[in-house]
Amino acid sequence: MLSLGFMPFIKHFQVFPMESTIRIAIQKKGRLSEDSLSLIKECGIKFSNGRSALKTKAGNFPLEVFFLRDDDIPGYVEDGIADLGIVGENEVFEKNKEVEILKKLGFSKCRLSLAVPKNIAYSSISYFNQKNIATSYPRILSEYLKEKKINAVVHEISGSVEIAPSIGLAEGICDIVSSGSTLLGNGLKEVEQIFQSEAVLIATNNLSEEKEALTRRLLFRIDAVQRAKQNKYVMLNAPNNQLGKVVSLLPGMKSPTITSLRTEGWSSVQAVINENDFWQVIERLKKAGAEDIIVLPIEKMIL
């Protein structure tokens, strides 16, 4: 039997029980993988990820990371092999697995679009009636065509979709588009956008209570990181006779911080401005008499 003198030592080292570790699957390479790893690290979670490692454990949070193919992630999460996953919405809807989308993450944004050879005089979706379309996303495409009442033949191929028209396999393609440069490089043009996608956090449907609690902790950190990216911290000086007008222009979380300056008749104002409204607000502040405006990034923002 252990003496009570050892209890503080034991308590200090028994921080995370093994059974409480949560497992998250992310893409093993590519831009989505880089952005996913960056998000996890910005949440203060530290781990090493060698180029050939297929899994790793965090050293300061009960989290294990699996590195998988993106199209395998929804299945692993559905089966409970991974508790969570970060993957594109396009893969979630295409694989149609029983998983829950917990949160949109705001990165790896793209669209699933129809494209045709650039010399085609395209006028409407009816062009694809009785045509062949090559794609890696047959489910999403078929649902879209059904909704539009278009009768086309869908050819599922796993890669190099852009080559299909030039080799006579199809008159058009349906593929992921980010900038559109890949389409142009293969003599194609985008004609219809059928699905908007971004990275999402998904979860299995049968998380234990302990893992649900850990997921809430992780979401809390993700929220703080996302809010920080969506806002800027602004400091400015304003004459007291314009202070009311300046303050009325600031859409801060609650109210701005105001302190008197040594220069008589002037005050310093500090506030948070949303990234989407930033330049419009700054222009109005300048017109209202604000000076010496300093803008700082926010690392974390916790409400």
C-alpha cells in the first residue's frame, strides 16, 4: 500500500489517462495537410511529425494524429478508428459516410466545377445532355445532374481528370478548382460551379463522454484561433471633442478601452475590429479625426 507522501507525485504525473486520448485523422500530404497541422499547432498542441510517420502523439494534450489519404478519412471516422478528422467537405459529401460535421475551418477553400474545352461555345447546362463527363466525384455530380434534369454519362476516374476531353473519353469534366490555372493549362474552361467546399472538422457518431469532453476542449481552442484570425487589435489617438463619434464607429466586442493622454484634450482608444469590416471602419475613423492608428494581429481571442 502506497503511503500518502507519494500522492502529490502521482497526481502530478497522472494528467491524461490512456483511454482518454482522442484520435484525429488528417491528410498525410498536400496543402490541406499543412493547414491542418498549422491549426493544431496554433491551438498550442505540440507534436513531432516526420515525413514518413503515419501517426504521432502530442506531448501536451491527449491527442493522437493519424496521417491518411483524404478520401479514406470519412470512412475511418465513421468506423471509429479515428474519433475526429479534418477533411474537405467535398470528400465528406462524396463518400456519404455516417459522420457529423462539427465545424467549418475556413481554409482549403475550393469548388467543384464542370469544365469543357475552351473552344466550345457553351451556353447552358443543357450542353451536357447525352454527353460524357469524367470525374472523381460521381455521387456529387450525379445528384447535381439529376437536380438539373440533365441526362449524361458519368465516367469515374481516380486522377488526371483534365486529360479526359483531349483523349476522347469525355466531352467535359467535373473536378476540384482553386485558381483555375490547371484547367487553363489543359485547354479547358470552367462553365458551372456545382459545389463549394472548405476544410471541416468531422466526428464519429459514437464518441464516449470522455472523448466528447476532449473534443469540446479542442473546439474551444480552435474557436479562439479562428476568432483571432478574423479580427485585428487597433490602437488610435483621438481628440476629445470627436471622441463620441470615433467610439460610435468602433464595433468592438463590448466597448473600447479609453485612456487619457498626457497631451491635453486627447485620448487613446483601443478596440477590436473584424477583418471583413476593417478598411471601411479605418477610413471612417480617419475622417472622424482619429490619428496615429496602430494595427496589431491577435494570437488568440477568447470570449
